Amino acid sequence: MQPTNYHTYNEIKTQTEAWAQALDVVRASDSPKAGDYDQVVFIGCGSTYYLSLAAAALYTELTGRSAHAIPGGELLLNPQLVVPQTSSLRSLLVAISRSGTTTETIKAVEKFKAEKRGDVLVISNYDEVLSRLADVNIVIDKGQEQSIAQTRSFASMYVVVTALCAKMAGREDLVSAMVELPRIGNWVIDNYEEWAKRIGENLSFDRFYFLGSGIRYGLACEVNLKMKEMTLTHSEPFHFLEFRHGPMSMVNQNTVVVGMLSEANRAHEAKVLEEMEALGGTVSAVGENEADVSFESHIPEEVRGVLYLPVFQLMAFYRSLAKGLNPDRPNNLTAVVKLNL
């Protein structure tokens, strides 16, 4: 079958339309201010938990204020670890869910509201149950998907949290700079699809490691999940420097190590990749410039993170096909997890 016969492929290729809508919606919204809260808690499940990790890091970097990321189920079962009931902290809960019907996230938000722990902002691709619990509701319907693994939806909601964090920090200059993301995203997809295909289809590779530090670590977790879900391949995410502390023992000629390079710490990150190549691994770098995948975006580093996603999503897609799998219907998974809680 041709790639265009799969929903996953078409959703990856058209995702920049959802990026544009996400940015328009946030720019037009009455977003909360960072100064109104002592802490922000981001929650999600699966992909949206990883999105929460990226969001919390970015929020702290841009505002200098406290933020946490926690799975929806953990906030439900162990809320005292993040938002103690006796605390006087002013809290904002940002609940992220593609479907708006994920059980753990809904129950966590209901409990948070019932205990009057703070305000709730919901980010979703569907105007569903979760949206109706929100004090502020952001829905990006162009991010909706027919496939199970999140690609377009994740990227659209990540653009939302990126612009939201910038707005809450009072950085309208960063929000304005994001207008160029859809155009550059299309350029990256068109120019590096073959790169992603070549690595993905190489079945001599049996393990993948995705390295990302700072605001990129949550993204490394997410692209690692895409490789697991769609291709049933051993895959793990790590912070760059942490990879030396044990995990590099797994590196051999069948290993791919991909690094999401930053600007400030590029020298340290590149050194890790050089060491893994010396151990026999196949290494690739993705970043703004002078990398195997170069964005050449001229967009500030804080708000261009979504550009890392499409090539890794395509890599997983092509690997799924090469292994004779159906990327639209990953093994053992459903689009929405609903539990009897």
C-alpha cells in the first residue's frame, strides 16, 4: 500500500494546518497570567503526559516560576504530592487530552475542582467532557485524528502550550515569532522525509535512543513512544549527559542514537553523540543548523520545539511499514483509555 493510504501518514503530513489554528486560537484567547499563580501543574496520560513534561520545563524557563508535570492518574491517586490540600499556594491546573474523555484526567480534574485547589485550563482536540470542566477551554479541532498513535494532535497541542507559556510570561514577541512555524514545518517535512524513511526502513537497527535535555526532554519521551507504539522496537529517551551513566552500555552497530540539539549546550550534547559513534552506534543530530536535520528557522529556540516532531513521526511510520505492521492500529492499543474508576 502507498503511504497515502494510511491515516497516520496523512495526519503527519497535514499537521501544520493544526499548528496554524493552534496559534490563532491562543493569540485570540484571554490567557491567564503567570503572576496570578504560585504554581502551574500540567497533567496528561501517555503522550499528553510527555507533553506536560515539555510544557512544565518551558513554563519555568520562560516565567521563572514553579511548574510540575504529573500523569493524570497520579494527580488522582496521590494529589498531596503536588498540590497539598492544606497549601495556600494559588494553583493553575492545565489538563491536556486529545479526546477530552480520558478517564484518569477527567477524574483528576473533578477532584481538583471539588477540593477547590485552583483554576483549570483544558487543552484538547475535541470539545468533550473535559472541556466542560474548564475555567479556560482551548480546543484545536484541526488536530483531530483517525489513527491511534498521536501525531498531528500532539503537535497541535504542543503549539498551544508553547504559545500559552509565552503569553503567560508576557512574551508576545515569542508568540509573534511562532507565526512562521507552519511554513518552516512544511519545509522540514518536504526536505527530510527521505532521511526519516532511510533510517526507519533499516531493519538492521534494533534499538533507538532519543536524547533531549531541558525543554526538549519531554519531546524525546514522546518520539520514543511513537517508535514503541508504531514499530514495536526497543526505544528509550534520555537526557544527554545521563546517557553516559549506564545506558551507553547498550550501544553497538545495531543502535541508533538521535540527539535533539540545543544552542546553549550544543558543545556538550555533540560530544555525547561523538562518543556514541565511537562505540559503533549510528548517530544523527537534529537542530537549528549544522545538523543532519537542520531547521534553519531563525525562530527563537524557546518556541520552535514543534519542528523536532515530524521527522521522528515519519521515521516511526516508515519503520512500521517495513516491519509489516499497521501504523494506524498499533498492537494492543485503543485511541482512548476509559477505566471504571
